[in-house]
Amino acid sequence: MIYAVWLPLLMPFLAVPAARRLADALSPVRAVRLLAATGVGLALCSVLALVLLVVPGATRFSAVSAVGELVRPLSDAGPAAAVPLAAAALALLVGCVAAVARAARRHWTELCRAGRYDGHAGGELAVLRDSRPDAYALPGRPGTPGRIVVTTGMLRALDPAERDALLAHERAHLKGRHHLFIAAAEAAALCHPALRSLRAPLGYALERCADEAAASAVGDRRIAARAIGRAALAARAAEGAPQPRPRVALAAAAGPVPRRVAALLGRSTARPRVGRVAAAALLACLVVSGAAALDATSDLHSSIEAAQGESAHH
């Protein structure tokens, strides 16, 4: 266990470089699934590793040993090493749990506020009377539909075909529940600092999913690309501070717009072979991390049984 338990804590650092190359090289849907699964999986393995680091040092205390019916500590290292290591792992573990709980509560509160949003039009679309161009998808609570929020300034900045593409983009965010992927990535980042770097490629892949859905809805990739580009330019050229968006909102003009437009127009420089290598690297990191966590867990279980066996023998 002494070696295997550290691998889940190291694998996220190796996964980040591969993740940065993945979003452009794979199809958007596959990239989203792989990035989300990798982030959540590596986060869970790192949390389990912290738990495994706590247990041996905790058995140095008689109260813990009595609960486990142990006659000797599980760690062969002396208290000078085992106890501080367990204390540090416990502090990190408590910090992770508390941070994830706060983030989940904040996300739920924001969804509730979004559900009470009152626009100037009923149904799916809410139009704000604002000369500053803006548009975003506002998700609702589970079981409730979200809404597309668009300003009059944005509607004036686009022609009818581009408006349809923009609304289709935002509709894809709502239908795909993309805010849940973002929430999962943020929770994973709270469990391991290296996983923060997965947020950007995942956000880009989600925007690419919505871009492809918009192009399919209007039947013309050029129109979708033009709508995204013009929406982004209009929003950046607007005078005055933009109206603050809810944190759970997803916008078509977000992220690296030039890369997204190039991908829609077939001008992306991504190489499929690089994508396959990056995907294989991410899967390898996930498998190694999971296998190491399971091996360390099995080793710890065997150590507990051995310690209990000594008690029964005596």
C-alpha cells in the first residue's frame, strides 16, 4: 500500500497535458464524456487515497484500535511519521468534503434563483430590453425546463438565420444539461488542484457540442459559424458594463470563439492521431489510478485482517 496509495494523487498531474490536446482532436461529444469521466474518476480515486492514508496513522490511537479490534497499529512506521501523515491527509480530506458541499449548495441555490427568473416573454425564450448584445442559456432545477435569455441588442445584431442558429446553440446547452458537466468539473477540481486545468478543455468541448447542434438545426455550418462570430464581436464591441450573468449560465459567445468558428468551417488544425493518443493517455491515467486505489484498499484490508487475526490467536 505504501507505494500504490500515492499513484492516485500523482495521476492527475499526468492527465492534464493529454486533456489539453483532446478537445480539438476528438468529436465534441466523445471529448465531453471522456473529460468528465476522467475528472470525476481521478477525483474519487484521490479522495480514496487520502482516506487510505488516514487509517494506518489513526490506528496509533487506542480508541481507534479498540473499534477495529486491533492489537497492533497497521503502519510499520513509527508515530513520528505515521501520525503527522494521517493528520495532514485528514485535514485535506475534510477540506475537500467541505469545499464540495459548499459548491453543491451554491450550485443548487443558483439553480433555484434561475428558476425564479422573470423575463419579458413567456415560455422558453426570455427577451430583455437591453441595448447591449447578450445571450445565454439559463438552466432550471431538476424536472423544470431552463430558459434562453437574449437581449434586444443581440437580436438586432443578427439576421433571422443567425438568430435561429444562436437560439439553437443555447437550446442545445439546456437539452444536454451542460451545466451539470461544469459542476462536476468544478467539484473534481476541489478534490485535487491539478484537475482545475480540465475545466477549460471541458468548457470548450461543451461549446463545440452546442455549435454542432446549432449547425445541424439550421442545416448550414457557415450560418452557425457566422452567428457565433458576430454574436461574440457584438458583445465585445458593446459600450458600457455588461449585465452580470448567473454563474450557471452558458453563453454562445464564451470561450475561444476563433477556434470554434474554424472547427465549424473545417479549418481546424487538429490531428486525429494526436486525439487518439491523448484519449489513450487519459484512459491509462484513469485505469492506473483506479487499479492503484483498489490495490491499496485490498492491502489495507489484508493488514486489518492480519492485526485482528493476531488478536484472535492470542
